[in-house]
Amino acid sequence: MNNINWNWETHFNIDSSVLFKIGIVILLFLWGFDELRKRSKKKPSVEASILKANARERHEWRYVRYPFKVIKIAFTLYILWSLIQYLFT
């Protein structure tokens, strides 16, 4: 049992930074793929009355939804920019 000598520096050194960056690239790829898949899966329901009700509700709540969309887009761009900056350092 004396031969087992595990320390932090052995496993988490400069190479782990490269592994971390590879992990970030994989996560960005998976996130982008998931976002594209979600958009392609959205199918409207076939019943006309439900379609009209959904359109009316979206129209009524549009001013409430817009600020949240803007915040979501701004936050996403900030996170992407930060990750890209980290990848190039």
C-alpha cells in the first residue's frame, strides 16, 4: 500500500487545461445540436381552434415575452463570448 502515492498535481496540471478546453468545445457542440434539434421538432397541432388560441395568446403576451427573450439572447452571447475567449487563451 505504500506504493500508492496520489497527489493533485499529478492529475491536474497544464494538460488538464487542454482537457478542460476540449470538454468545453464538446459541450458547446452538444448545446448547439440540442438547440437546432429543438427548433426542428416544433410541430404545430393540427386542430385549427387550438392554433388560433395559441396565436392569440402569443399576441397578447408578446410585450411580456420580449424582454425575457432579449435577456436570454444577451446572456447566451455573453457566455459564448466568454467561452470563446477562454478557448483562445
